[in-house]
Amino acid sequence: MTGHTQKRSGYWRVVVELGEEVGQRCPTCRRRFWADEAKPRTCPADHGELEEIVARRQEMLAGKFTTKKLAEKALRHELDERDQGTHVKADDVTVGRYLTDHWLPHVKPNVRGTTYLAYELHVEKRIIPTIGGIPLQKLSTMDVDRLYSRLRNEKGARGRVLSPATVKAVHRVLHHALAKAVDWNLIPRNPADGAQTPRVPRHEMTTWDVKELGAFLDFTAGDRLNPLWRVLAATGLRRGEALGLHWSDDVDLESRNLTIRRSRKQVGYDVVEENLKSDKPHGVPIDAGTVAALRRQAEQQLTDQAQWQGGWQNSDHVFTREDGAPWTPDRITKLFDQAVKAAGVKRIRLHDVRHTHGTLGLAAGVHPKIMSERLGHSSVAMTLDIYSHAIPTLQDSAADLMGAMIDDARAKA
């Protein structure tokens, strides 16, 4: 099989040479009908009976390219797929079949496990029920807008409509998938390009002050999850990072250090534990009080193990249920919400404990570079951007410090 490129109306197009094939032709308008197509008995334009022919067949692909080089690259890709038997005829595939049979298998080897599970969830539960039956080549921007509108207004299995952030995530998945369909010359343009996506409001950060944090930890002092709350507050770890800690290789109580290597995440009803995105573990020093809390946690697990005996699950996780099984992340969030309500302190999200750590640390004068390393941020700029509300306090401290230095220098002059 061969092909060539040609320029039409300012764009380069790809033409595949299919060779000689048996077909039919209208002797009047010369329109051709091939064996693999639905053949009419007479010409659709009412020109009469069709005649049998054997003729050279060409197929012009849907994509348009701005340069000849891009068109030639697309031609090579097309010919390779057809030679390997992986080619999909565009007008035979629906949106649902394209996503499940072609796009998801394509991205699976190239993304993290949790990312793939999220893709799969969005495709099967949110995209396919609305637009999955539409032929891929007939999918329009209006269809995509209709999908987003339904997701914004229709209640799910748990009785709640999806958040704007989740609908935005669905858009990113669909846009990414359709962009690959354009690359594969299945469609000429991405229907999701012009779709109206929801505006995601920036979540207002709510944190505890020192007294509120102390009151919460004091109230939960006798709870089995108090060591977890202490670790989160004292280190700024994310929920998944704390639940992914293992005794064997992440905890060094003698040197007072935790090593963050992995995260335990929840995607739908599935729980996945995998290494950090950067695959670079980072250490977080801990204070004596947090060391004591972790020793209590180890003692509690020994007590649990003795009680459960053969039913104990030796998962090596630092934070476990009574039977030794690691916690489900969403369950921890619910238990935290219940503990906050019972303690009578200001209501904050579990993730806001991390923000509390960052805010209190900067306000106490910890260098932003140190806080950035503790929080696992990619840069100091990211830390300062997230916790910009703490900057005025730092500015006041800097002003007082500089003023005291100047006055002291003048007094000694």
C-alpha cells in the first residue's frame, strides 16, 4: 500500500492508494461505489442503473496540515498502522468505542496507575452514558456542551451533582482523547476546543491558629487516630503521603526523620498506592512530640496484633485499622470531620491541616526555602504563592528586625 500528499486550498492533504478494487459506477455522473460500502442498486441522483467496474481506488484522509512535512509524517503513520492491522476506519467507530478500545489502551502504558483509573472512571461513568453512541466523526461541539451541562446539573449515585472541578477534569480527559483522534486522522478538528467549560472557583483557604490546633489535638488525645492528626499537623504531609508511610523504610525515630516515598490515593471506590510523581523521596524531620506520638502508635499496633492474633494483617503501614489493614483515604477524611465537630473547633478540611502547618511555620519565621522542602513543593515560589496571606506577617517581622538593627547601630556609634 502506498500514498502521497497533495496541496488543496492552502492545506496539505494525505491520500492513500488502496490499489485496484471491484466496484460500481454511474455511467452518467461517474460517481463510484465500492464493495465495502453500502451499495445502492441505482445512482442516488436517479441517473439509472450502475455498471460494474474494476478501478484504482484512493482515500483522502480527514486531516489538514499546514506543511508538507507534517502531512508526510501523517502518511507514514497511516501506512504503518494499515500494514500492522491496527488501523481503524473513522466512519465505523463511535465515541465510546474509540475511547475504550483505542485511546485508553494507548495511554495506559504512559501514565501513572491512579491517573489511568481516573481516566477510566471519567470515560465509563461520565462521558460514554451521554455521547458514547455518537459516531466519532459526527461528534460536535454542541454534543460536548450538552455533556458538560448534564454533568453540572444531574445528580450522581451519591445524590450530589459533580463539582465544577470534576467537570473540568472530564473536559481535560475528553479534550486530550479527541486531540489524539486528530493526530490519528480520525477527525479533522477537536470538537472540545470550543466547548464551554465550567469556571472553577478558587477554594478559600481556612486554617487554624495555634490555640485551635492545640485544642483539637488535646481533645483527641485519647483517640487511636491522634498520632495521625499529630503527624499531619507537625509535618504538613498530604493525606495520602501519611497513609502511605511504612515502618520498615520510611520511619527513623532515632534520627527523628520521615521519608516520603509514596502516596495512598483513592480513585472512586478503588485505592491505589504508588510512588510520588517525581519518584524522588524527600525527608521531613520531626519533633520530639511527634516521635512520642509515633511510639504510641507502634505500641497500639502491638496491642491490636495480640488481640487479633491470626486475623492480624501485617501490612507494615504506620497507620492502620484495628486488624492491621491500611486505612481507606476517604474514611480518614470522614473521621477527621467527625472529630473536628466533636472538638467544637472551627470547621476546616483535612487538607487544610497541611495549610495550617505551612501558614504557622512561615508566620513563626521558618525560612520559606525550608517550608518548601518540608511541604514537598517544586519551588519556593510555589510555597510563597500558596501562602501569600502569611507574607504581611513576615513583612512586619522584617520591618521590626531591620528597625531594631538600625537603632542598635546608632546607639553604638
